[in-house]
Amino acid sequence: MPEPPSPDTVSFAGADGLSWVAEAAEAAWVRGTVAAAPRAVGSLPGAAVVKRNPVRTVWRVPRDGAPAVFVKRFSVGKVLDPVKYLLTASRAAAEWAASRGMRAAGIPAAEVVAMAEARTAGVLRGAMLVVAEVPDTLELVPFLFHRWPGGGPWSGEEARARRAFLLRLGALVRRIHDAGFVHPDLHGGNVLVGAEPGEPSVTVIDLHTVRRRASVGPGARESDLAKFLHSLLTATSTADRARILRAYEGGAPSLPPGDPLRRMEGRIAALEARRVRSRTVAARLLRPSGRFDAARSGDLRMVFLRKWGREPFLRALEAHARAAAAGGEALLKKGGRSTVTRVTVDGPGGPVPVVVKETRVRGATDLAKNALVRPRAVRSWLGGNGLWHRNVDVAEPLALLVRGSWPRLRESFLVMEDVAAAGERFDLRTLRLWGEGVPDRASGRAKRRLASRFGSFVGSLHARGIYHGDLKAVNVFLRPKHGRESFCLVDYDRVAFGAGPVGLRRRAKNLAQLAASLGEWFTRADRLRFYRSYAAKVEGAWEERREAARLVAEACARKIVVRRRPIE
């Protein structure tokens, strides 16, 4: 047990050798349900798996007349874990102790209502946890996008509310540290924020890594804070993070000496580079992980989103074959090498339209090629996930399926998000809005803004070393995301990632692809506005504009150039 019995807790024995301690108010329910049949949690009325990975399985369990709870069952490995948990608290015991300690210190932490361990001669055999749900909340990053959409500018009242909320975040992290707690897993996903109007509630969750010390030193404080700020990278600016940092310091410096903001931004950049590097290696993307699972079905090898399971993707392949044979609107493309269809499958939350792209093997030459280089769908899977993990908006890759085994790898399939369900192709959007005549004043302003934003988007890709080998307008969609229209990339089998900015010749190739695929409605003035914004993102691009123009013109002379109607 993590602590001796106290007046507000009850200890009791349950099935499977688990010894329980629970809050007195919840003991009866825990004893009669979870403790009585820990292997049958998933069979409780309304219970649903919300997370499953090699470390733990988590169910959400609704209750009549009481708030829902999350039940966590932790896995215990056969070799290292029994030794590890002789020396340190189990995840369940650590989270129980952290929750009670933080809440006693006035820190808004998740309420753990019960904890159990099974031990034999001190060796851990199993562990479970019951945590009260915090209803009507969003994770911190989605909350920031929901409450303050579009990246600004906001009204004066909205901006003041945002500044006040960021100050609250900095003060909260400081309170955690001042109370002696270190939370190595303090990130935006572990901070829940009330979605109700007014001043939102904030709750810190997932506490199994939290440890309490007599005092938290400057190095540990900075490490926790850097990880927290890094998790907000997509939803905050440097000025926002500086505001959180100032609130943390609060007139009583506790971080190492020097320029904390400059040092913090450097640590955030290093953390981001390490995150991307670790999550985009091929071995991780092609094997089971926290995000993906892997399986076989006959001669199919599969990698797929863990939260979906494999069945929706097997059904997607069956629907793809029917659509390819029948033709019609569901058949998006049928060529010599590839077939693309749009089908609907049952996702985690109901029916979901997806796109299936099949790459065929046409003979011995293609078989030999697949033995020497990765099949096209595999390259697309790696490229799409590489973009997704770099926070580039893409048609999310959902599953990869390959028939056969090396060296006889046959057809390969990529199942991805259907961007067209909520978005529109960039060339078709611009043609629809501005393809007929001169736009009026309001429409002209919208066109200029879009051209500038598009230039900044492409420039940011090149500045970050991201090269898309087929960057035509047909492979760029506009769709709503985080309160504004986002540029979304599709068809990413020829994506490359470099350590530095993309070189001039490759940049010129991308610019020529875009120039040739946007018709006369995208005027010379629009293209210059695009390039100015583009060059503002890529160091040296404005100075190289004449050479870039020459290379683009030479490339366009060899291409079919769109005039009035897009080329599919």
C-alpha cells in the first residue's frame, strides 16, 4: 500500500490477489464492481476502451447517479518490471500518492479514488487504478485553439482573456514546483481545461511520473517548464511563452541564472528536433508503438492506427475492390500503376470517409524494384507521417497494407484521411472564386491575403528542409482547422526531409510545379505577392529571385501549363 490507512480511506482485498485502498466515499462501488471482477471491467455497462498500449489499458466506465470514472489496468513485464518495482513504486501507487499529495497542497490535480496492487513476496504482479473523470473539458492545446481560433488578431477583450489565462498557466506550474512536486510528463495533453464560458477550470492529470521532493532545484524546474512549453509549440507564439515564463518567475527568480527565455527557446527547439527524429524513423513507423499497431491477415501485412483496430481497414480494402470494379463517383483515379477510391468505413466514432490508394505490381520488373526499394505505399506512409509529426497539415495516413513478404512484395495500399470531405482543392477554390472577371474590392483583398498566406506556407516548408516532389496545386487542399483555413498536403510519396533549407534547384522545381498548375486567374501580381511572402521565410530567396525566375521559366517551358481549366 502507498500509505497507511487513514480515516478517509478503506482497505480491502479483491479478486486476482489485488489489495485495494479506496476513498471511503467510493469504496462500496469499487469493491462491488472493479475489485470483484477486475478482468471484466470491459463488460461493465457502457464501458469503453479509451486507450490501449503496451503499458496500460484504460476504460471509461459510466455510472448511474454518479460521475464516470476511468479504470486503468497496468501491464507488468516478466523480466525487468518485477525488479524495477521492488525498488520503486508502481505506476498505480505513484499516481495515487501524487494525486492525494497535490490535492492536499491545493493543486488542481485529478482525483484518484482507488488503487490496487498484487504482490508476491514483494514482487509486483499486477496494478490497477480508478480515477474520477473531469467532465466537459478539453486538453490544453485544443482548448487554446477552441477559445482563441484562427491565430488572431482578437478583440481587446479576447486578447486580455488570453493573456490572463497564460499567466494562470505559468503560476500553476510554479505552484506545483514550490510545493515540492516534479512532473516529468507535464505537457498539454495532461492538462485539462473546462470548456465552459468564463474563467475555465484547469486540472493536471496522468500523475504516475510525479515525485515529491523537499525542494525542487533550478535544473529540475527548468526541465519541467521546457517540456511544458514545448508541448504548446503549435498553439503559442514566442511572446506567449515569454508571458508564461514571466508568470512562473513572478518576481522571485527560481531558474538558473542568465537569459531564461533565450535558453528556454533553445531547449524547446532541441526537444522538438528530438521528438521529430524519434517518431519518424522507419522502424518506429512500421512496427507497433503507442500510436500504431501491426498485424497480419492472410498474406497482408498491416500497420494501422491503434485506436481504430484492424477491421475497418480490411473492410476498406474490400470496399476499394468493389469501387474499382464498378467505377462511378467512388473511383477517383485508375491508371496503369495505381487506383484511388473513396470509401466509407466504421471508424472509432462512426462512419468515416477514407481514401484508398493502391499501387499495383505489373510484372517481374516491379517485383524486383519492390525488393530493392520500398514500395510506393510504404514511401507514402513514411512521408505522410513525417509531415504529420512535423505539424504540417496533411491527409492523415491511417493504415498501410502490403501483400506478400520480402523479396516478393506485391500490391501495396495506403489508407488516408479524405480531405475533400471538409476541404477543397486549392486550384479549384481559386478558380471558383476568381476565375471569371476582375474581383471586386473585398474579393480582391481576400485573394491577396490568400496568395500571401500560400507563399508563407510554401516558404516555411522549404525553410524547414521539407521538399514535396509533386507540389502541384492539385495536391494542396484548403480546409478549416483551428479556426482558420489551413493548407493541407496530399500525395506525399516523394517527400524528402533535409537537415537544412531546401536548395535553390529543388525550390525552383516546386515553384515551377505550382506556377504551371495555377491558371491565368492567378495573375502575375498574385504570383509576385506569393513570392514576396515566400522569400520572407527562406533566407536568401529574395536575393536569388532572378535566378529562381529563370529556372522556373525553363522548367515551365517543358511542362503542360494550365491556362483556363485545371489538369487532373
